[in-house]
Amino acid sequence: MPKRVSMKQLELFRHEKRDNVESRVKQLERRIAQAIRDGNLRKAEELAEEQRILLESQINN
């Protein structure tokens, strides 16, 4: 039988998840900028697509 989770624990989990997503988005932004500086537009496009998918998944949750 699953253990009940307090609202405080649930809120903490949501906060940590949001922080992880924000961190990943910023990391992708840095990698996109680096790929553009390096002239690797294909890689920048792939990273931008990954970032878009990540953000859309957050909107849907």
C-alpha cells in the first residue's frame, strides 16, 4: 500500500523538479550559444529542439 505524502513533501518535490528543469533549460541555452559560436548550426538546431520539447512537457504538466 503506498505511503501518503504530505503536502509539504509534494510541494518540495515540485519545487526541486522545477529547479531541475530551469537548470536544464539554462544549460541548453549555453550549449546552443556555444554551438552557434562554433558555427555548428545543425547541433544548435538539435539542442533548440530538445529545449522546446522540455519546455512543452512542463507546460503540459
